Amino acid sequence: MDWGLKNRIARMVKPSTGRSVMLAVDHGYFMGPTHRLEDPRSTIAPLLPYCDGLALTRGILRNCVPPEADVPIILRVSGGASIVGKDLANEDLTTSMQEALRLNVSAVALSIFVGSDYEHPSLVNLSRLVDEGENYGMPVLAITAVGKELEKRDARYLALSSRIAAELGAHMVKTYYCEGFHKVVEGCPVPIVVAGGPKFDTEKDALQLAHDAVELGAVGVDMGRNIWQSEHPVAMIQAIRAVVHDKATVSEAMEVYRSAVSASRVPSTSSSKPRSVST
Ligand code: 5RP
């Protein structure tokens, strides 16, 4: 692997722990103004100091993230479908490698739709993106998307999709946590991050998912709704960091969450240090 590509990955997957907390805010590219992400600028700003990567589209990057921000960007470069359209799987590449380089991003991301009517074009797009990425030292994150069929999130399907993504050259894979997740990890020779999926009823459930995923070999999370749809997004991302980077148990992470919620209620005279929770 080339130095530039390794360097970009090391900005997201922290060498001190070998893990990563990526924040996903790309939902609008097919879901429109998602609940609590209606105004991405105000959702993203307080969470920026706590994420090791920010996953989004070029439009939200340009308009809602200050260029001074010191955060690795994972640029979504696939799209072209919507929740009201015929088929969510009918995506194509929507953003060029030249644009990714111009935006100085740390990785490009696209969805693949194994088993769908659009399996073939999505996999060919992945391969082409990897060819281009290799030319420029740009890592490619393949997302094993399931469209509207959430029931596809089982180990057999996710292991199949993740392995195909790795075979075609993806440098990292984003998939879902599932029962038997170890089979997904064992069959995929590149690092895996997990999405959170729709918001759980409790913070504890989301922390459990993150905990179990890293315990079984994921390098971290690329999580969205379970962070920014939480009543306390900053406390939640701090708790996720504790699980991912500090190997906290779920009850320890819940303690981090509760302390951060309490701290946010008490007016403080000392300056807060956002990264003190974990590396
Ligand atoms: C949308 C995505 C999302 O980024 C991914 O699903 C992560 O967000 P969440 O944790 O809310 O599921 O890839 O296609």
C-alpha cells in the first residue's frame, strides 16, 4: 500500500488504538432533511471535536463544515436515488475523484447493492473507484447497503457483501452489526466499521452494538442517527469513544454518558477539553 493511502487511513483509524469513531451525516443524499439533521451545520459543529472521520456529501461539506476544521473527511461519491423513487439501489458515481482531491478528503465512500437489480453496476463502480483511488492514494470505503430491505442484515448476506467488496479492492468496508457478526469479520480481510442503523430506544442499546462490534473485530463505527438523534449527542459520542477507543464496558460507557450529560447541565468556569475522554 502506498504511503499516501496509508497516511489517509491512519488519519481516520487512530494508530494509538487501531480504532475509529466516524460520524455519519450523509443521510440527506437519499432521505432529505432527516430528523435532527435538518440543519447539518448545527448538528455537526458540537460533534466535530469528537469524531475521527466525518462521512458526508460534497454539498454538506462545502456548505456546513468550516474549511478550518481538522477532521478527516469520508466523501460519499455514490447516489442518484431517493426514498420516494423506484429503487434505492439504483445508484451511480455522483462525484469525481478530481473533486475528492480538490476537497482534500481522506477517503471516498460508495454503496454496493449485492443481490439487487443493480448489483452489477454498483460492483463495477466499486472496482473503477478502487482503480482510480489507487492512482491517487485515496482509500475507498465500500458500504454494504441493503436499501429498504432491513431484514437483509444477517450474517450470511453481510459476510457475502463485505467479502465481495474486499475482493474488488475496497480498502475498508462499512456494514451492519448482526447476530453472528464474527463470520462477517472473519471473511473480510480489510478493516470493518459498523453503521448504527435506525435509532434504538435507548442509548444503552447503541452502546451495546458498538461494544459487541469492536469486541468481535470491527475497527470502529461509522454511526449517525444513534448519535445525533440522541437527546444528548455530545454525551453519546463521548460514550461511543469510550467503548471504541478505551475498551469501556457498556456500563462504564453509560457512566461516561451520564457524567457528560450532568456536566453539560452544570455551568463550568474551567475550559472543557473535548478529547479528554479518550485518545
Ligand atoms: C446511509 C449511510 C449511513 O451513513 C449509515 O447508515 C450510518 O448511519 P446510521 O448509523 O444512522 O445508520 O451509509 O446510506
